[in-house]
Amino acid sequence: MKQKIRVRSLMLGVAFTLFFIGLVARLYWLQVVEASWLVAQAERMWATGEKLEADRGTIYDRKMQVLAADADGFTVVVNPQLINQLGLEREVASGLSGVLGMPENKVYEQVTAKNSDGKLLRNREIRIQGWKIPKEVADRVREWEKQFMEEHDILGDDWVGVGLRPEKMRYYPKNSLASHMLGYIDKDGRPWAGLESALDEQLRGTDGSISYQKDERGNKLPGDKPNLVEPVDGKNVVLTIDQTIQHYTEQAMKKVYDEYEPKRMTAIAVDPKTMEVLALANYPNFDPNKYWEYKDFRNMAIASRYEPGSTFKIVTLTGAVDQGLFDPNATFDSGSIKVPGRTIRDHRRGGWGTITYLEGLLRSSNVAFVKLGYEMLKEEKFMEYIERFGFTRKTGIDLPGEVSGAVNFQYPADVAAGTYGQGRVQVTPMHQISAYAAIANGGKLMEPYVVKKVLDPETNEVISEHKPKVVGQVVSEQTANQVKQYLEQVVADQERGTGRRAYIEEYRVAGKTGTANVVVDGGYATCEWVVSFIGFAPVDDPRIAVAVIADSPNLGCDSNRAGEVTAPVFKEIVSQSLRYMGVPTERKPDEKNQAAAAAGKGIALATVPDLHEMETAAAVEELKARGFSADVIGDGNRVLGQYPPPGEQLPDSPKVYLLTVPKEEADVPDLTGESLRDAVQLCALLGLRCQAEGEGYVVAQEVVTERGETVLKVTLKPLHEAPDVSGAEQEDAGEETDAAPSGETDVNPDGGAPPASSG
């Protein structure tokens, strides 16, 4: 018995000893081995803190007008539990829906939101329209809440059914202005598209924090010194964009976009001397403040390729002038031309007969440019100028998403079609404006850019600055100036120039139209075109170059109406911008732009002589000697009046009207083919009131008496081609279409189907 007791006592002692040893070992482990880790864990439990958000950098236009900035915002928060207790779910959903512009059923889903256990939440954000809203919307929420509480007899200021939580948000004060350049920041603070994405590293900044020790109740421990890490705000960015010119651009585009309903539309304005982008816009556009309402944020100015059509003729023209191949007075047979595998035709059926190459440029004859580019320059030289202008690579603009041009000649017919900008030639609008700017500035191809400088947010000091960069010398200044003068005539010649709708009375303008058939399912559509106008002004000292491109506007299947779409947009942008920029006018309003006729080799101006009081026969002989033709009004022996007036300079053997009898006795001459300006001036010469209907050139006239006053009524129309039964054709002053009329394009067995266009 005693033996058993001793054994049990021993075992119990051993157990206590082992327990004590284990306890000592555990204490040693906790206090020595893991002491630092446990202390760190305890400190985490005692410590609290919060993030200090850095301000994202502000984006300014060139005149320091804010385009994008951080702003104080608010998030609408609801309490489904409380709202449900009062039975006001529907009323709250209906009210917030109206204030936030959000579907009522979507608000109701969040007002009645439950957790995974099926219990109503106590805190729910109204997303997405109620998330990070600007102050003006928050004020409307507060006003609605006040009325709501009064209607439902909810008393006190501590009702928490609906609340507003302060937030920091990205705000775009100009709404959709320049949206494709800016891009946007989503509600989670992530950058998407545009400069917000491309410059995120500079704009983002670095968040800071503040932390301190707390007790078990969460109160700050007395005597504890907070640990503060200051946030570093993002850099500020100044753009080359001028918000006023951007506004002019978008305003002019919207008029045409609403009227002609193109699928897409792009316009770019640049300073041709530096290639600073002054404006860039696409339609349809979007409001970065409401990005969730939109789907397509692609910047078509740099990310969409298209067959340019006749605006690409600048390459062929420049190459021919540079190589001494362009003789403006040399002639060729217009209408059609055969190349291996294809017959290429002019946009006017039958052409214009035998005409000069200058007239071929003015009328945008495809045949003229096939002869210049395909026959004279030949493929190797033609391709060299394409590469000089940078069409086979990216322009290098500092915007994300740019694509390079695509030029892929496989067969002779491809080269021929490429001379007038169709077939295997695809470019972006930015490529095109860069090429025209190169001619405008004297032959220098420059890298376009939109970021002018980056500023320190604290000191406003310049951290980095973008300087103009010359990529290459396309041609000599002499060649560029000669090309400028030819392009000026495309606009200035009001009878033959396809760019006449871009004419600005106060400034000399140079430019070119383009009308290219759209590729659909591997073939050319018969009633869809990409129409464009690209040019610059003033000619002698260009301050602005503008490209306007519209994809598939509604023209009623009439390509001759293409000039109605883009040239007027160009004209409005340029005329408003030059006046805004303070560029002095070059001539008085209503003064004809005849200086353009002096451009080019062999083209001279003729000055209208003063024929007043001269004998009629002598006046006619004087005009003939100076290269003019005469149209004598009346049978008098002396000249009593004339139009155009003395001293005006005119090109190309124009007509001068001579009034030889008193105004009241004069018969009205046939004004068919005259412009509205000429018709009005002749009415003034004859003492008549002129009443015009339509636009373009006179196609009909009628003299009537209204209330004792003689009135000349003239009907004007664009001069479309209209062959009569005998085969005679009406002169066509419409815009060019670079593909032949429907049914006239020969299939190219060598080249196959043209490449698909991305518009």
C-alpha cells in the first residue's frame, strides 16, 4: 500500500515538474524569442490612422484655363434599415431618381439592398450616378431631402435615412470640350484614355498618411505624437490647346454633324510653324463627367485610318513640283486613262476635254494626277515623297493610341490609284494635317504635340517643356511656297476651284478637298464617301492649319454635295480663330482674291484698265490687247460704266462688262455661269435690285417689276454634270469624287479588293 502511494506521489511530482518546465519554456519563448513580433501586433491593435489623398494634377489649356482638376465631391448614402422601418422605400427611390437622373428601379434596388444573410443594410452607396457627385448636384439632394422630411413629418437634424459623404473627385468643368484628348478618371480613380492615361505617372501624385496610438475605446492616447507622412500632389500640365479655338471647332462641327449625320467626324487645328495642336475634336464626343453613358472613347484623329481621297494629292503635286515636272500650262486629255489592269476615270463623266494641268488641279482631275504621279514621277519617286511626308509611320504625337499609316502598293493600278489617295493608301487625320502644315511652314515636317509644359504644383516652376521638333525637310522652302500658291488657287478660283466654299473674304486661304469612296465588304460603296477639307491661312504667313473629315455623311447619294459638309466647317473655324488670334486682315471684305492667280510658273495677272468715257470700239480693242474678252451692254458709242472695276487683277482671260447706255435703257446680259457676287455687282452697275435663290452659279434669270422697282431674280445652283440627249454635257463645278461614277469603275484584276477602311 505504502509502495503504491510513493509511486503515485512520484508520478504527480514528475507531472508538476514537467508542467513547470513547459511553463518556463513558453514564457521564455514569448518574452524573448517572439517578443518583437508580439509587440508589433499589439501596436497595430493600439494604432489607428487614415490615408491622406494627394491631389491629382490640374490640366490647363495654353492660357491657363482649367480643363480637368480635382474637386470636392459627395457620395449619396442611404440606410435601407431605417427607410424600410418607415415604409418609405418607393418615395426615396422616386425622389433620388429625379435628382440624380438615375432609373428609379436601380435606385430602389440599392434602397432595399440586403447582406448575404438576407438582412437590410445600414449603409449603402447609390452608384453610379450618386457616387462622387459635384456640389451643385449635392445641393439638389439636400434640397430634396429637406422637402421630403417636411412632407413625411420627419423631425430633427439627426435623420440618417439619406446622407452625403464628402469625397474627392475628378471634375471636367468644360464638360465634353476636348474630351477625346483629356480622357477620364473613373469613380475608382483609375485613368482611362487620353492624357489622363498617358500622363498618369506625372498627374497621380503620392498619397500620405497620419497615424497615432489609441486605447481600447479608440481614443488617442495622451502624450502620443502622431506619425505624419505628407502627401505629394501630382504635377500640373499645360496643354497647347486653346479652349476658345476648341470651342469654335466643336461648335462648327456640331452644326454639320446634326444636319448631315455622318457616322463619325474629326477636326484638327494646329499651328503649322510649331505643330502645336490648337484644337482636336471628334463626333460623337462624350462628357468625362458622365463617362458611363458612353461606349466608344477612341480618338479617331490618331487611331482611325481611312482612304483620304484627293487631299492626298498634295503628295503627288509636291513631288511633281519638286522634280520640275509640273508645268501648269501644259495640257492633257481629261476623262480617263488606262493603266495596267484598270481604267481610271475623272469624277466628271467624260472629263473637261483638253485642259491644262493647273485646271486639272483646280477641278481635281484624277487623270491629271495619275499622269503626274504614275507616269512622270513613277513609283519609286512617288513612294519617296510619301515617306518624306511621314505617311508610313506614326507622327509621334504625345497622345495614346496612335497608329501608323498603311501604304502597300502591289500592282501598277495600286500606284495609279494612290496618286489621288485611294486604293492601298490609308492614313490618319493627324498624318494629313502634318503634311499640309509642312507645306505651310516652308517644307519642314514637324512632330505634333499637345503637352506644352509640366509645372510643379507648389512653386509653379517649369519641370519640363516641349519644344517644336523638326522631323525632316520634305522639300525646299521654294518648292513649298510654289505648292502653297497652287493650293490657294483651288480655293480662290470661284468657277473651277473645288475648294471655293472655303474662301474667306478677309484672308488668303490655301487648301484641298477630298471625296473618297468608302470600302464596304471588300468593295467600294456607291453612296458612301469620306469627305474632307484640309488647308491653312493666311497663305503668306500661315497661323493656323485645319483638317476636317466626315465619314459617310447623308448626301442623298450625290457626291457633288460633298463640298457642303467639310469646307464650311473649315471656313468657320479658320475665320473665327484668325480674328480671335488678332491676325490682321489681308483685304477688305468683298474684295476678290485674285493674288492667287500669280502663283506658279507661267501664270500672270492682268489688271483691268480704266475704260470710263473711252469710245466703245477702242475699249474693246484695249481689252483684247490685255487678254480680256468684252461683253458690251447697249449700243452706245462710249463706256459709261464697267465691271470688274478698274485696277482689279484677274487671271485667265476673264470677261469685262461694258455699259454703253444709261442704266434704265440697258438690257440685262445673260449671266448664266456667273457667281452670286458677280451677279450682285452687275445689278449694281445696271441699277437693279438683285434677288437670289440658292447657291453656286447662275442657272436661270428673270427681270420682274415689283412695286415699281425693277428686280433681277437669279437662280443659283452648283453646276452638276447633266448630259443632254445629244450627248452635250453641262459644265460641272461640283466637288470631286475620286472614284468614278457608279458603274464606271473597272475591276482591278491585279490589285484585288481594296483594303478595308476603318473610317
